[in-house]
Amino acid sequence: MRDLCRARDDAVADRTRARHRLSKFLLRHGQVWRGGNQWTVTHDRWLRSLRLGEPALQATFRHYLAVLEVRDADLRSPLRVNWTVARDGLDHDKPVLVGPVDDEVRHLAVLF
């Protein structure tokens, strides 16, 4: 269970780094998002509509975008764990597994 949590934390950190790389690349080349919050559906449409002048820049942009898509897919994978916080009756927050997790894993989680 601990390794599964660490893997998810790693996936979130990887996605954050991929987002930062893409944002900084675009900023270096004068592409600034001014349409509100980043990483929304509208922002995604804007990203996909971008065309950079030079073929090398466009290839680099597509690479960064593809890496981000892989990182997003990692977090949507069937092995993901969605955490909610429930009260355990002892005034401690206790994580509870919800979502697509096998019953065996859910049973083991109760032991911790």
C-alpha cells in the first residue's frame, strides 16, 4: 500500500514537472496564456491550437505536450487510488480507498 501511495505521489510530481517545462518553454517563446486558470479544458484547447514558427520549436512543443499527455494518463490509469478522508472515531484522519481498487487491496488497507 505504501508503495502504491508513493507511486501516485511520484506521478503527481512528474505531471507537475511536465507542466512547468511546457509553461516555461512557451514563456521563453512569447506564448502567454491570458484566458484564466491554466490546465483547464479551455487552456488545453489553446495549447493544441498553438503553432510555433520554426519546425524545431514546433517539434519541441509537441514533445513537451506529448510528455504531459503521458503523465496525465498515468494518473488516470486503473491502478490509481482515489483518497478521501474519513473519521475513524478516534479523532484521527484515516485515509479510505475508493474507486477502482480490488477487494484484496481494500481489505489490506483496513489493516493499516
